[in-house]
Amino acid sequence: MAYSDKVLDHYNNPRNAGSLDRNDPNVGTGMVGAPECGDVMKLQLKVNPESGVIEEARFKTFGCGSAIASSSLATEWLKGRTIEQALAIKNTDIVSELSLPPVKIHCSVLAEDAIRAAINDYKRKTAPGAEGR
Amino acid sequence: MKLAVYMDNHATTQVDPRVLDAMLPYFREEFGNAASRNHVFGWKAEEAVEKSRKQVAALIGAQPKEIIFTSGATESDNLAIKGVAEMYSERGKHIITCLTEHKAVLDCCKKLEKQGYRVTWLPVEPSGRIDLERLQAAITGETILITLMYANNETGVLHPVSEIGRIAHERGVLFHCDAVQAVGRVPVNVIDENIDLLSISAHKIYGPKGVGALYVRRRNPRVQLTAQMDGGGHERGMRSGTLNVPGIVGLGEACGICQREMAEETIRLKGLRDRLKARLEASLDEVYVNGTMEHRLPNNLSMSFAYVEGESLLMGINDVAVSSGSACTSATLEPSYVLKAMGAGDDLAHSSIRFGLGRFTTEEEVDYVAGRVTEVVRKLRELSPLYEMAREGVNLKNYQWTAEGQ
């Protein structure tokens, strides 16, 4: 199977690979997928509490090159967005940016799921009465 | 050293130059039809075919008349399984096979199942081998055929073929063996091992693609087959169609070379394979060999690299040709059915790489491949959330995975 240049670029030079402190109250962590399915994505974002803007994003992915590229791209897109803007990222945007073939669309779906899971985690943490969780 | 490095010799092999040299005259001046009985062109072609028949037979301990030339092992498997099923259907309609067989065997059995035959699909042990007691227990008065491979194409694991053959003969059941990966790499003897039908492919043993053979026993018992290809009655009526003379000459020469050089080649390949394994195990933790090392082809190493997905590993070592048991490479998204049947766990099945060494593999290539794999596995583990969790002491087996986001 031939990979698109953009997938290769993200695979060879992953953006924002790594982890943020999951105990930081401003960090939301999303983990989606399962090892037996061959894909696990961990996506983290750190929100500036003053501005509500995502100032940092990190990922770690177990999966094929397209899964790695999808999550790498997602972190790139997350930075500088507000939570609302981040929720507007759709898997189809990732598919077209990376020119993913039909068999790899699930990678983009997983990346979108990871974004939502991270945002949900952040919202849970910052919801009123969530102190100490 | 020339890149890319080819280490996928279970998929196919490079034609040995000696094989090609033997074939070339049969494309040029000796182009006759082996079935032309009344002129010299036909005689020369027939002579060449008969020489090949002897070479193939000699490699597996058979008689030349017991060799039927085909277009390859898929056809040989089809002819053996469907041909026996059709010929012996009045005696019984039960066939025994195994979950880790090649698709050519599995799909023949599935088709027969649809046609009213009963098929027993034996499981395998974690070693990759079948349990002989289960085989014994599966045989009934209705059983007409046991079809089990000699060596697995993914893991290189060898079934206990002699014991299977002995059981089959004791119980009066025919034994077909798909020996595509084994012939030419380990000693195979159809008499000693009580094999009644045996499939061979040329392109796995440094011969050309598009040609293979089926051994069909003529004595004790005399095996009969219903032909699957009707026509001019070539190959004792079992396989009509003008013989692929250059291909058959290539298969014969390939078998001859294997017979002469197998002992030496085995030692060399085993040495290189063990070197590859040792290097990978020395430089990486949590690497697992799939299946038993004790009963395995000398040129195979099937290994899982925990926390790393196979396809992403292949992508990183793009100047090395190997194959992945992970099947993100196929449209099904299912990991290797062979490794799953061995109980590897889907996560390790997704992390497996098959290294297939061959006649032209060098020590320099082995070292290069070990180095590249190490480098890419390390890089991908740094990217892997599973590796991070494992290092933090999280038990990945008990973790609540969410297949979808919340």
C-alpha cells in the first residue's frame, strides 16, 4: 500500500508526541481504541484557564502509520483553538488532509473520538464541584 | 549491500540463476509440446519433462510416475482435496483439517462443506502444532481425508507429520500434506511419513512462478482422484492441459539443487536466523517468538514486538522486505488468523513480523535488518501509549478499553 506524502511526513516527524501531566487540572486526557483492535490513541490537551484556548496538545498512538498520522495532525490542529472550535474538527477533515484511503478511515474516526474524549475529560475536571477529582 | 533487503522468502523466492539457465533453452529452440509424439521437438520436450519428474520425485522419496505437474500449489491443493472428496464420496463425506492451514486448503474445505461434506477444523496448541489425540478422536468411519500442512507459512512451525501419516494409515484415511514451505528446506519423505498426496510449489524453492506439482501415491494405497480440469488427458488423466515445459524444467532443476545443497544450506540459514533472533533479543525487551522454536523451518523467524503495531513497524523499515501478521495491511482489519488460532492474543498478533531468510540472504543483511528493526521498534515504543502504561505498571489485560470515544 502506498502512503500519501503527508502520512509519511507525520509518521517520520510526529508532531507533539509525548505526554502531559494527567493530574494537572487544566489537562484533559482521552484514550480510545483497544490493543486487540490494533489501534490505541492517547490524546491530551492543556487549556489556558484565562483564555480558554488550548495551548498544548500531545499524543501517543499504538497503531498503523495512518493512525499515527491522524493523531499527530489532530494535535497540530488543536493548538490555538478554543474547546468549541476543537469540537468542530471532524474525521472527514483529517481524511481529506491526509488523503486516507477507505480502509484507513477508521483511523480518522479514532482521532476524532480521541479529541472528544480529551475534551470530555477536561470538562469533567473543571465542572463545578469537580475539585479534588 | 544492496537495498532493499529481501527477507520475505515465505512469500516467494528469487529464481536461482542455475534454474533460469536450465529453463531458457525451452523458451528458445526446444519449444516443443511434450504431448507431440511424432517429431523431435515433442520428444525433446517430453524428455525434459520426464527428467524433471525424476528430480521432483527424488527430492520427496517418490516414484516419478507419482508426480503430477500443475500450475502451482493452489491448484495442487484444489486437485488433491476436491479430487479425493469427489472420488471417495460414496465411502464417506468427512474431512479433517486445521485452522492454521493456507487459504487454498481452508477455502477448498469451506466449499466442500457447502456441498454437504462435514469438515473438522482442528485447533492448534500455543506451539502452533496440532494435538495428535484430537486428531485421533476426530476420525470416524466417514472420514476420507486428512489435510494438514507440513510447515506453516507464517510461523514456520512443523506439524508432527510422521505421526499424522502413521495415524492416517492405521485408520485407513488418506493424508494430503501441503508441503509448499517445507519441500527443499527440510527432508521430506512420502514413504517414511505415510503421505498419500503432497503439494509442491516451484517459486518457494528458487524456481519460477506458475508451476507446481502434486504427488499422488500409486501403491499402498493407490490413490485415485477425480480430475478438476477436463481436456486432453495429460498427466495420467488427472490434469489436462499442455505442459508448461520451461516451468517444469525450472521446478525440476530447483528440486535437484535443493536435494544437493539442503544439508549445507540448512546449517547456514539456521545460523543466520539464530543470529537475527539473538540480535533482536539482545537489543529489545519484550519480544516474543510465535510458536515453538524446536519444530520450525530453519529460515523462519516469526516474532511479536510488544506495544508496537506491525504495519507501522513495516512502514519504518521500508528498505527491508518482510511481512506482518498484522492485517491492517489487508482490508479486513483482522490480525493474522494463524496467530489468533495459536492463542497469541490479538494485541501480539497485531505486533508480529515474519522474517523469511533465503538462499541469497547474507550475514550483512541480517545485521542490517536487526539494526533497523531495533531502531524503529524503539522509536515506535516511545510513541506507544501501551508501552508507557506498561512501564507505569498498568495491567493492560485488565484495563477497561473503550473501543469508541465517550
